Amino acid sequence: MSQGIVKISVDVLYEFMIAVFTRTGLSKPDAKACADVLIKSDLRGIESHGVGRLRMYYERLNAGLIEPHSSLTIVRESPTTAVIDGNHSMGMVVATQSMQMAIDKAKQFGMGAVAVRNSTHFGIDGYYPLMAVEQNMIGMSFTNARPCVSPTHGTLPTLGTNPISFGAPTDEECPFLYDGATSITQRGKIEVLARAEKPVPVGWVVDSQNEPMIDADDILQEILQDQAALLPLGGSSELLGGHKGYCLSTIVEILSSALQSGAFLFQLSGFDPEGNPSRFRVGHFFMAMNIENFLSVDEFKKNIGDLLRTLRATRNAPGQTRIYTAGEKEFEMEKIVKQEGVPVNKNLRKDILFLQHELGLDEFIFHD
């Protein structure tokens, strides 16, 4: 295939990820929870948060930056809310348990909200609202992250990519699911471009002097030195970032730190004042809304289905074949990837083979 791309069976890759996590110290249930989130990203065609992040988790676990044995503490709780300390456990484990807690509260009381502190990177943000959607609820998920995005009129990486995700069931096969960073692009997409040896589009990233940067490897290095910054959503290198993305990112930062007295902005850098690697202390916020407390689920599904169908039926722009609503493209991609496998380029394959060799997972065979 072109550019050294091979396709690996979804089942094989999923079992491989479970094996990597268990060999690195996670329990089988926790390893499965982590692999579930990663494979969902690959299935939906989101290369930035799937198996491409597996080596990162392995290295952070090995370095002691993440606790392999999950240990969540309930700091404060009411019938509809909770504050959770993740105690530096795997983010996917912390997030799935916290979102489930929000869902359980919503089942009983109509709404549930859980704020989390001291967690770690939790993979694809859209996974967690889908947990609520599968139980006929509305779900929302927010998380802060390592500083890599500048505020409007600034060039210092200060905010994380701070994604927002919202999901709701419909009367169609595909649920409505929005999952997007509050920056123009994500650090993960820069990593994908680096592995593919492709340039970064002008207007995504600037250096300390507000000059555009396009070399993905340079960007990933310079961000760590505070010499490069991703731009907030709605901006360009000329505008020094968009104020809408900047404000939305700040909202996510508030939800992910203030309610739980957690870390924010530079405290999430992953380095201590002496420059040594330290815990990331990521914060999350989850919410579930029980539709039945407002109206029947069937009526709601028809309402939102009618809304989405109306949107898609409006006039197309010249040269465009159709209008999409959030989650459609990824939903269709799942069908393709399940059948054809996960595309893996030569540099990602090197990471997979590295982990296979490091952990002695010779039972897995990855064909060219």
C-alpha cells in the first residue's frame, strides 16, 4: 500500500492493546477499559487518540507518571453530584467510572454531574457521552490538558486543547455526537502528521514571535520549550488566535479544575519547578441528563431526528454532495474499519513492533 500503510485487524489490535496494558501492570478489567477507549478512536477514524497513543501510555506507566493500579477516592458527594480524586490512575479507567457514576445518579434523580481531579490523559473525549447515549441519556464530557495553546493575542502555550463533547440519542441509527478541541487543531494531529512525515498547515501553530510553523517534529519539540503554540479555534496567525475558542477553552478549564480544586494551566505541564517529569494532574467534568425526566425517550429521539434531518436537507454549497451532522462521518467510518482493519503507517508500525519486542508479545503476528 502507499506510504507504507498496512491494515491491522481490529480484533488483533484490540487484544494487543489489552496485552500491552496488562504486561505494564494494569488489571485485566482496567486494561480492557483502556483498550475499549483507544480502539473506539481507531474505529471512528480518529488516528490521534487510538493505537498511536499506546506507546505514550506505556512510557508514562514505566516512568511512574501514571499509577497502574487504579484507586479512585470520593472526596465529596450529593445525590446528583460528586467530586472524585483519580489518584493519578489511568485516565480511561477514572473517566469511565466517573461517567458511569453520573449516569447512575441521572437514572435516579434526573441529572448527574461528576468533577474529577488528579487524573491522566483519558483518550477520546467522545467515548464518554456515548456511554450516556447508549442508556438513552444526554451526555457531556470536558477535560483540561497539558498547556500547548496560546490565549488570544498571546504566543505562550498556556491552555490545553481542552475538548468539549456532547452526545444525544436520535431515532436514526447514528446518534448525534460532537467531539472537538477548542483549538484549531490538537497536539495529537501534529503527532499524526509527524508520523506521516507531512507538513502542518499554515495557521495552526505559531512560534514565540507569531510566525507560522509547519514542521511537525519541530513543533512538538518547541511546544515543550514554550517556543511554539497551537492557536485557539476561530483564529489565524494574523489574529493571534480566535477569542471564541479561547473563551470556550477557559470554560473547560474552569469545569475541569475549579469545582474540584484541581490543577490548571501551567500546573498541568508534566514538569516540576526544577524541570523534572511530574504527575499531570488532569481534571475532567462529566454530566448525564435523563431524558425521561423531561419527556418520553421516543418523543425526544423524534424531535432531535427531525431537527437533524432538516439541517441535512438544506441547500448544499456548490461542489458539495451533502450536508452532515455531528458524528455521521465517524459512524460510517466505524463500519469500514471493522471490515478492513485499522490503517497503520510505517512509523506507527515501528512503535507497535517496539512494544511487542519490549513486552515479549510474540504471539501477535503483524503481517506486512
